[in-house]
Amino acid sequence: MKTIDLLFEESGLTIDEIAERAQLSIERMEAIAVGRWTPSPDDRRRIAEAFGIPVDEVSWGHTMDPRNIRYHRFGLKENF
């Protein structure tokens, strides 16, 4: 199984190219590529086809830290 970011790296394709091939908006494809959005089963099929591989060879899902990003910027308040 390969992650989306590895598929981009290996294929040399851009987000714009895959978005066009998969008929997804560039914003949605970017969110999927960076792990902010887990694609629907139909989106998964179309993205896998855009890369030319079977859908079950792609590792899907969120890859971002699940904690609120705000905590990383400002930290937790003391004694909350």
C-alpha cells in the first residue's frame, strides 16, 4: 500500500493534474493530498484511476495530527 503523498512523489504528477483526471476540485484534491480530508469511496476510486492503480493499493485516511492545530501554536493554558 502507498500513501497519496508517496504516489505524487513517485509519479511526478501535480495536484492539478490528478484533480483534473479524477474530476475533483483542486481544493478537495489538495486537502486529500495533505491529509485534511478523507475521500469518499467514489473519490477514492477516481483518484486511484487517475494514478493508474487499483483502489486497494492506496492507504487512505487522515494523516494530520488530530489535536487542534491551535494548541501547537499557542500551547495549553495553565490550570484550565
